[in-house]
Amino acid sequence: MEWQAWLGVAAIAVALLALAVAIGVWSQQAWKRRRDPRRATPQSVQAAPQLAVIVNPSKQGAAGLLAQVRAHCSAHGLPEPLWYETTVDDPGKGQAQRALDDGADIVVAAGGDGTVRAVAETMVGANMPMGVLPVGTGNLLARNLELPLASTGDALDVIVHGRTRAIDVGWLRVTEFAEMPRNGENANQPDHEPDTEREHIFLVIAGLGFDAAMVATADADLKKKVGWLAYFVAGLSHMQARRMRAHLQLDDQPPVEARARSIMVGNVGMLPGGVNLLPDAVLDDGVLDVAAVDVRGGVFGWAQLTLEIAMQGVGVRNELPEKLGRIDHTKARRARIQVPAGEEAQVDGDPLGRAVGIDVRVQPGALLVRAP
């Protein structure tokens, strides 16, 4: 192996070590934040609420979930839970509406990020809280609400005995689709026909570029075996892809041109592995956080970017102008992005296809959720 390659390996090793340290520090900070009483509003559901659970039956662990929920409800003096299963044609939106029509006090999304998004779309503006039982790979909203990920019983305790919190939601509309993928067929195709009138809800992060390409090409079988690490494996194949040229307009400001690997618009920024991509983002501040991620210089740039993400997660910012890997942050209520060459787009880990233009906006305080 040539000395340049060894230097690259060493740079990545140092960056990963820094990331591990940052994750440890973040975990301690998160433990403290969970106990901050200012982070949620008082409980607003009745003492023995009627739960309605919407489950994705294809998810690992879904088969035994009904028995666990029934046992929990019985042990806490709650009514028999209402139960609905998602389908390929309806991933949760219609089931959520039926749950509301059937008198549910809390509508629970039990599945991955796609199920949570679909249920949330119906729950926006319903003035009824949504609970989350994490049964997916990324579990993005659950992570950002600091919900228990490993214990169904603990997650149900939050749903039943926690607090109701109003959070913002984001909406993304693809204003123009590209004609065809750049690198052949993707592993994960969108579950809908291209529609430039439809708005797609997101609760965590929407993205255009490298992050969305990683989502679109992640192997479904590998996701079942190793979880979110499958996205890392998919990302390796896109590290040498060209940087995109984007035209970005925030709110009513004049458009600017940017060169980047990814442009992400987020409600919050905690990702699997403890990576906090948007450390300034808050679920209920009424604005979205916009991050332009850029890498130059090959492996050294990616190593520097890894270190940058790790350090910003614990409050350390490096503002040097000539960095090979960098993230530029700002905030806006609306973002319009044009990429003439076309780039993959995603919302909360669900691929939307290749887009030439997207229009993103925030809807403040639109969704009630159960939180610690």
C-alpha cells in the first residue's frame, strides 16, 4: 500500500475515534436533557386513553407486538387496543384516519420511518396526539424525541404516561423530476408515481444529493441484517461522485449558487449512531435548519468531514475557510433548491426519485406527539 493510502486510512481512523468520543459525550448530555421538564407540555390525554396501534406487519418484531401491547394495556387498566395493519397501497395514512373515526385518544405508529411519516400526515392538525413504537431501521423521529429504542414496554410507558408535545413538521414538493437515474436502477424505488403537485411530509431531515443517493441504493436485505449500517455501505459507492451545482433560495432572499455533496433541510438532526448532523435544530422553533455539506480532496476530505460532524455534535465549531470537508449551516422557513443536472431526493430516509427542483417549507407546531 502506498504511503498516501496509509495516510488516508490513518486520517479516517483518527476521525472515527473522535466520533466515538463525541458520541459518548452526547449520550451523557442526552441523558440530562431527557429530564429537563421544560422540554414538553403537561400531559393532556385522559387517565385511561384508548390506544390505536398502526403496525407495519413486514417489520421484524411486528408479529409479537400485539400481545405486548395488549398485556401492557391490561396491566395499566387501559381499554383493549385498536389494531390496524398497513398495506403496500396504504402505509398508514388511511389507517390513522380510521383510528380517529373509531374514537382513539392516542394513535400509535409502530413501524419504521415510513410508517411514522404516513401516520403523521393524517395526524397533522387533528388535535390528537401520536405515539411512536420504534420497529424500524433508522427510527429517526424516535431518536430525536429521545424515546426508548430497545424496550417496547418502556416506549409504551412514554406513550401512556408521558407528555404531549407540539412539534413542527416539514413539507417537501418536487417541482421537477429528472428523466432517469444517473447510475442505473436504484435499490429502493419511490413507492409512488412522479407528482409535482404532491407535498411529502418529513419530521426529521429531507435531503438532496449524496445522502439521498445513499438511501436510494441501500440494499434492503443488508438493512434487515445490519440495520442502519447498510446506509454506510451504500455511501461508500458514492464517495467519488461529482459535487453538485445548486441554486438555493431561502425565504425571500436572493438566490445563491452553491457547490456541495448534499443539501439537507431538517427539523432536527440526530441520526443513527449518535451522529448529530444539525446540532442547532429544535423540533418546535418554527424554522428549518439548512445544511450544505461539501467534500473536496478525496479520502482526506471525507475524514475531515467526519471529524467536523463529531466535533459540532459536542459544540465545537471550526470556521476555517479552506477546509476540505465542511458543513455550512443556516435557518429558514422555506427553501427552494434547483439542481439542473438532477439529484436523488429523500424525506426521512424514504427515496423520492431524482429531482431537478424541490420546494421545502415548515408548518410550525402542527403535530402533537407523546414524549418523555
